[in-house]
Amino acid sequence: MDTGRIRIFGERLRARRQQLDLRQQELAHHMGIAQGWISELETGKQTRLEAETVYRFAQALQCSTDYLLGLTDTPPPAKRPRPCKTAPVG
């Protein structure tokens, strides 16, 4: 991946993680990876990334790989929508 894509990926990774109110450590634990690696991705210090890893991040962050990679600017919803509760009748 080129440095521009890495930068975009890192920015979107951080933004989406924060939208979901997740700490790096929580995401790392969920994915079974080192927290420091997430930090390096978010700051652009880590420049190697495999397709499977991008997919795993997208799944964990409930968004598309295209969004994380900057191929689309359509952001996912900030949080999962809550099911609507109907008002009691009577």
C-alpha cells in the first residue's frame, strides 16, 4: 500500500474506533493483536498491511473495507441503530 493509503487507513481506523467508543487496547484484545500495532497503524508508522487484516478491522469496526481504505467517503453509522420500541397500547 502507498503512504497516502496508509495515512487514510490510519485516520479512518482511529476515527471509527473512537466513534464506537473503543480504546486501542479493547480493539486489540477483540482482534487478538498487539495494541502497539494498532497505534502504529493509526499514526502511519506501520506501512505493511495484508488484505485479511483490513477485512478483520472492518468486521470489528462494523464498516466496509472500502471505507477504511479511502475508496469511498460514505461513513458507516456512528453506532448500531437501536430497535424502535413501540408505545404500549391502551
